[in-house]
Amino acid sequence: STRILFASWWIFITILTSFYTANLTAFLTLSKFTLPINNAEDVRRKEKQFVTIRGGAVEYAIKNRDETLNALSVLVDKRLVDFTTNVNDSDTLADKVAKQNYVFVRDRPAIDHMIYADYLVRRKINTLIERLHCPYATATTPFLKRNRAFGYPLT
């Protein structure tokens, strides 16, 4: 009976230890990834430099008092905003974001396409180091929600 009791206790401790080790490993390896900037308020509070397209919806929303992004007009006054006329988003991403540490405020589909194209280029250059493949992140919550439409002639 002592052997059965000892064997049961040993099996119980082994199972308990393996559960503890598995949970500890999962906790240490799967930590939650948090971004320093998630919304427009984070940009304003941290006084982060950002770039956006001149004449676009973001510039309008910043300069119009009735819009939610008007809080970012403080950064315009401090000259922390660059309204670019550059039509090549990849150049803006490489120059302003990668080199000068700006935040690029642009519509989601354009950002997704741009980051994916950059990923493909980086993947071809260096196939071994995964960390270098995608150095960019996108915010989880949108800065501005706008409906899209198009105009056309009735002919």
C-alpha cells in the first residue's frame, strides 16, 4: 500500500509540474503586443510627428472645428504635421516613417497595400531574418471614419 501511495503521489506531482511548466512557457512566450499609438488622442498627447496627404480627408478633419480630429490642430500649430504632396506612398513610408520616425495617417486600404508591398521587397532581400521583414504596425482603431462615394455623368 505504501508503494501505491508513493506512486500516486509521484504521478500527481509530475502532472502538476508539467501543467505549471506549460503555463509558464505560454506566459513568457506569448505576451500581448501593445502599440504605443492606437488613436488620434495618443498622437496628440505624445506630440508625435505625423505625415498625411495634403488636400485629403485627414487634413480637412484636422482643420474643420466640427470634426473629431480637430484636436490635432494643436500639432499643426507646433509644426509637427507634414501635409505632403508626394503621390508615392512608398517613398513617404521609406523617408518619413522609416528614417524620421513619423506616424503615417492614411486610409486603411492604402496602408495595407503599401505595407504588404514593402514586406514583399524586404522578403526578397533577406529571407533569413524574419524580424526585418515587416518593421511597421497599423493602429487597431481607426482615426477617422468616412463614407466613400464617386460621381459620374448620367449619360
